[in-house]
Amino acid sequence: MAELPKKSEAFFEWFSEVLERAQVTDKRYPVKGLNVWPFFGLKARSLMDRTIRDAVEKVGYEEVSFPTLIPETELQKEAEHIKGFESQVYWVTHGGTTPLDIRLCLRPTSETAMYPMFAIWVRSHKDLPLRTYQVCSVFRYETKTTRPLIRVREIHFFEGHTVHLDEEAATSQVRDDLRTFEEIAKALALPYLVDRRPDWDKFPGAHYSLALDTPFGEGRTLQVGTVHHYRDNFSRPYGIQYETQSGSQAYGHQTTYGLSERLLGAVIGVHGDDKGLVLPPAIAPVQVVVVPVLGKEGKEEVARAAQDLGEQLRKAGWRTRVDLSEDRPGAKYYAWESRGVPLRVELGQRELQAGNATLADRLGTKRSVPLADVLAEVPRALEAFRSALSERAFERFRAEIRPAKRLEELKEGAAVHLIGWCGKEACGHRVEEAVDGGLLGRIEQSSPPGILPSEVPPCIVCGEKALGWAGAARPL
Amino acid sequence: MAELPKKSEAFFEWFSEVLERAQVTDKRYPVKGLNVWPFFGLKARSLMDRTIRDAVEKVGYEEVSFPTLIPETELQKEAEHIKGFESQVYWVTHGGTTPLDIRLCLRPTSETAMYPMFAIWVRSHKDLPLRTYQVCSVFRYETKTTRPLIRVREIHFFEGHTVHLDEEAATSQVRDDLRTFEEIAKALALPYLVDRRPDWDKFPGAHYSLALDTPFGEGRTLQVGTVHHYRDNFSRPYGIQYETQSGSQAYGHQTTYGLSERLLGAVIGVHGDDKGLVLPPAIAPVQVVVVPVLGKEGKEEVARAAQDLGEQLRKAGWRTRVDLSEDRPGAKYYAWESRGVPLRVELGQRELQAGNATLADRLGTKRSVPLADVLAEVPRALEAFRSALSERAFERFRAEIRPAKRLEELKEGAAVHLIGWCGKEACGHRVEEAVDGGLLGRIEQSSPPGILPSEVPPCIVCGEKALGWAGAARPL
């Protein structure tokens, strides 16, 4: 097989090739932007879903499942929302040859599917908080160029929807959601910013929108998720009302939390290298591969030891493969490395006789350990690998983030720019023009922490006092 | 709350009420036939999916995920197939306000989405067998009255799709699929028939169709799944060709295997009773509930013992709840019974002092066991419960199945009729008229086994030699 394009030279060609070779998604389906998930990619995706589920269920979310189709009459109830989505939803107009009385759209997100039901479910203050989520496909009629995992027409989506007593309780939910994302990003070893999007860029219908932006190649950022505070903007038109303790009626305050398959795109884009995928243990379909080095002598003994070890690792709950193929060791190593396997256990005959094995991780760390200790070493080695992966990504992110004081500096593409911004729309649009992309908005949080210099300069456009650090980058 | 309708007197009212009260599905969504899955029902559904996944992965199926939308041009490639589906698919005609060049349908099943990709994936005999499955929503524009879990417009679906070297290899896959269903039905404690559908009733495009029919109230049967042999009926129009060992080109032979949310409907319909749900342990969202009987004395001690036991059970992997509410024991018992919890552990103060607890299962079996043995007894008690549930369902199924020798006997509604059938279409249609419903087709297998009398009578219509026992019932 030809070599991969170099990640540092041709990021998007590299990204596309890596997805194809590792069978993450297959873009050869007859409709552009609708992709197939082969076994390997789907497994990684499902493991990512599990990581998300585990994190959000700890803060009280319960999983539900709503219909894919939403009647036009429901979609239209919140005025801003329908304006934001009407040009990008798919419309079902016929059942068989019969025109439908009311058109149905494929959910672009599920506010308008869920909230009519919330209005039925929520009766009393005792029903609150209501915290639900679903993992599903959402659909957008994209007119821009599509790109696997990044901009597709059927999107694999996590969406959390909550209802609370009042604005403050909803704000506290927003904080909870950010904490769950911290946990998810830790498992995925991803750096990110929490950016409060400018008003003109917030979610249609939201009071405010916090975006979760990760780095994504050459100074670009990728919005992998959002947390929105809705106040009662949706509960009013949808009638989500409850009886308070004093017996009066009040509207609930709502939040939503969205994450998409882009999160997997970020993992691949941030961690991958010129050999292919590099996957954090939480979502690696294969976490450990045992590779016996099969020479002429002692072949059976080595193979048997590898199988025994594989069996032990599997029983301990690690996703393990044993590679007994006849290929030479270098070819085997490369094959598993290209699929991102975090940890390799090499078993050679001489080593085995000395009672040892070699642990090698996907970042190149290699050491000999007593065979009897491998089982106990694996969790430590995987966590050390995750931590090193995280450090490497943080280090690069730090290098990519640069304070700028003059608009001209924003022309420099390969950076995420930190600027002072006064908060005014006119200044914001000037920044957008200068950066040829997006004003990410005010930065509320960063991971790693401590990457924002303490002193905020004045607004990069008008020179007035800034609200705080804001980010500007070429978004995807 | 008002009492449930009696299952024996008003089956469908009972079924509908049970679903609503236990929050299995919620049918109050603004579009008929599109239902919401609340937390409890979705959990049971996900556990059912897990039961299916575990069974099929053992015979080599791998999970994949294909797009929801299928272009009209692909849907039309197999002539019988499109004829069978064109009147019942939902059509997407617009993206935003733009009419689409090629209409897209919401998959009614995924042959026509998957097979263009199979044509790319399958190159050589080494790529075969290809065994894939997905768990997804499929859509049918139902014009008949909808009914939760039984006839809906968005259907939760498992679909397996395979490609093999030749007809015989595909036939062997059909046998494997039936074996996996045996395992699934065992976990769900369900009786069923494997019926070879008459030719006029087979899947559009299939060589033959085997249906999995369970009992479903008052002598009706419910088709919960199907296994189809396609021969090369689809591989030819879709070009699924491979290079044989000798270097020539050949078309693959295919099978499919479908199961739907109806399977959950069958579980509820077959096992439920006048108190509500009765769930087999494999899919019960709560498998064990620990109910402390909180009297005036020793209240805290009993509550603590219940929590300790609950913790132990959870750690051992059982889905466990501890009910510390202040309701009286009878009310607690009823609440958990109505949600189908298989096993209850009662802890009273005097019992506790004697070092005992009471195990009660959802079928009423009750016994005292030493508290120290509860953890070890739970798996045994759950398996004994599953087995008793199965026996009860088998017993009822045996009583409901009746050999008939004259067409007039088929008028008797509350039975699944066993008849001789010569296989001719004209005779088949006469049977259909007489039974006011369906000729299930020739019975190839039954669970429990041994319910078919050994001597097959002649065709119930023409008196000629029969192919074997056939079933006739009011299907749903």
C-alpha cells in the first residue's frame, strides 16, 4: 500500500485517507454526505457513546428515545428556531403515493419533538428537574462540501434536554454539563475551549450558547459540542408549565447539551500521526494486541504463551487480540499501529525463556516486564499512555494558541488567536473579517487550564475595555 | 388508580393500559404510530437488543450502521422488492426549500442501502461469508390502525444481512439464524413456530421466507421476526460478485434475518397478567428489588440491612433497587410487581434477627432463605423463575394449538389451528378465507418441540396428500 500523506503537510488528505484505511467510515454510499459505519468505526463510535452515557448518567440524565419525524406544525412553534432550521431540514411530503396532510421533517435536533411531550410529562414541581438524553441520528441538508465525521447530512448525535424550576437551576445544570464534558475530554485526552458564542452566532432560540471547541489541524477549531441555556424561550410556546409549591403555575427553564460524531473526528485529527490512528484506551476497539514473535525455534511454545496471555487479558475485561499470523513482526506492528491500538505486548522466545515480555505503547514507549506482571501492568500502562497522549495534545495546543494585539496578526492562519473584545457586534464582525472565519466568543474555560495570560488587553478593534479573552480561529 | 382491565376479558385494552402504566412506550406523540420510549421501556428494549447482539455475534455477525435514507434509484433495482414497498415508504422530496434531484425514501428495510456497498466490499471468495447486522429504525407508512409495539410507523429493528459463496452456504446460515433465535426465545421464555410462508406471502424478492410466529392473545399469532433466503435474487441486480478460487466470477447468495420491537410486544403479551408486566430476567430493567418491611421497631437496622444487601447485589452485577419508601409493604409489592420485577427480597425485623430473608418471585413462589445465602440464591432463583415462566407459556401454547380436519373448525377464533395442506395456492386461499386471517404456512419447527401430532392429515381443502403440518390463525 502507498504511504499515507504526511499529516503536517496535507492535513485533510491525511484525515480522509486514515478514515478510509482504518475503516472508520466509508464515504462511497451513493448519496454524498451519508456515510456508512463499518464494524471498526462503529465499535469506536459505540465506545465513545458509552463514555458519554457513563458521564451524563452520573449527574442524573436518563436515556429516552423520540421519533425521527417531526410535524411541521410543531417545528414552527418557536419563531427563532424555525427561522434557523427551515432552510436545512429534509421534508417528508408523501407516504407511498399519498401526499401527507401535514409535512414531516427529519429532526435536525429534537427540541420540537420532545417539548410537546415534556408539556404532558411535567405537571408539578415534583417532576423537576427532568433530565433526559437520547443518542440518535439527526439530519441536515448541507449545501457546503461534506466531509466524513465533520460535516455530514446524517449526524450521529447525543442530545441532552432538561427542564428546571427556574433560571438558576438551569444555570447550575449548564455547569454540571461542563463538568461531564471535562470527564469525557479527559478520557479522550482532548484539549478544548469553552466559548460563549456571540449573540449572532448562538443556537436559534437560545438565551446563550456555550460551544466546546477543540483544535483541528493547522490552527483550525472544531465545534464538537454545545451547551445551551434556553431560559423559558421554548417552555412558553410549548406550554411546559408546572404547579409550584404555592399552587401557582410557572414555566420551566431549560437547557440542552449536544455532542456529535465530530468528537470522534477530533480524537482522530488531534492524536493521529503519519502511521495512522492513535486511539485513547476508552474508545479503542482493540486496547491490547499480543504479538508473538514467531521464529523457527520454539514457535508453538511462544504462540501458546501468547494465547494464554490473551485469554487472561480478555477475562480481565480488556479488548484484546492475539496476532498469530505468519507475517513478519514489523508488518504486524505496523498493521496494529495504523489502527490505533494503544498497547502491544511482544513475546519473543528468548524473552519468554527469561520470563519476560515487552510492553510497547502507541507513542513509542517500550519496556520489558516480567510476564507474570503483564496483567497487573496493563491498566497502569494504558493510563500512562492516555496521560502522555493528553500531555502531547496539550503541549501542541499551547503552542498553537497565540495572543494577538493587532487585527493584522489574525491573518496568520495556523493559530488560535487570543484577543481582547469589548463585546460589541460591530467589533466582532471586524474580527470575523480579519480572521477569515469565526469569532469563537469569550473564552469561559480552557483545558488545559492556565493557557490564558492573566492580563486581558483592550478590544483589538476599538481599544475599549474587553469583556475578557476571546478566541478567533478558522472554524470548521 | 383504577384497576387494570382483565387480560382474559379484554386483551387489547389490557395490553394498551399495561404499556402506558409501566411507561414502556408513550403514544401521545402528535403523529399517530410514532411513539416515544420513556426511560423504563427504552431500558427493556436496550436489554432485548443486547440479548439479540450476544446471540448473533456468537455465530459471526458484526455490527455496522448504514444511512437512514435510500435514493429511489437504488430502491428500484430489484423489481419484486420495489413493488412490495413502493406503496408504504415515506418519501423525502425537499432539502429546505429545494426539490431534490433524486427522491430519498426512509428505509423500510435496508437491502437497497446495503447492497450497493456490499458490491464494493465483496471482491474475492476470501471476503465471504460476509455477516453484518444493524440495530436501527425502519419506517413504514401504515394505513391500518396503529398499535404500540405491534404496528407502528417507526419500527425499532434488528436486521442481519449476509453474503455467501453459494446457495448451500446461505441455507446453512438460515439454520444458524434459527439457532440464535432459539437462544433469544429461551432467554425471553417465549414459545414460537417457525413457519415457511406461502409463496404469495413471502418477502418481496426472497427465494423463501421463514417467519417466527409467537402466540399473542386469544388465538392470534404475532410475526416477531423473519429469516429469508434470497439465493442470488438481489446479488444479480446489485452486482455482488466475487472471484472464485478458480478465477471466474460468481454471484453471492444472500440471507437476511429481521427482528423488531414486536418481540418486546410478544414478551409483554404472553407473560403479563392482571397485575401488569411480567418480565424475564434478561430484559427486566430491575431484576431484583429489596423491600425492607419497616415496622416501628428496628426500622433503621432493617433499612441498613436492605441497603447493604442491595449494594452486594449491584456489585455482583444484578440490576437492583432498594425500596426505602414509607408506603406499606403491600403497596410496594404491587408497585414493583406491576413493573414486572422478577424477584423480590423481603426483609422483616423478626426474620432479620433470625438471620433470614424471604425470596418471592413474580409468579408467586416464596421461600425463606438464610440472609447469608441470598447472593448465591439470586441467580438460581432468577433461572428457576425464567424456567417456570417458560413452562407456563408453553403449557398455554399447547392448549391453544388444535388440529382441525374440516374448514368449518377454523372459524373457532381462540386457537392456532393445525391443518394438513397440499401446498397449492387455491387451497391456501380457501384456508385464508375460512380462518379470517392467515395461512401461516408449513410449520418447520416449534418451541416447545413435540406439539405437532406425528400423523399429518390430508389437505383440509382438497383431501390430497399434505406437505406437512401447516398453521392457520388470526395473525396481527
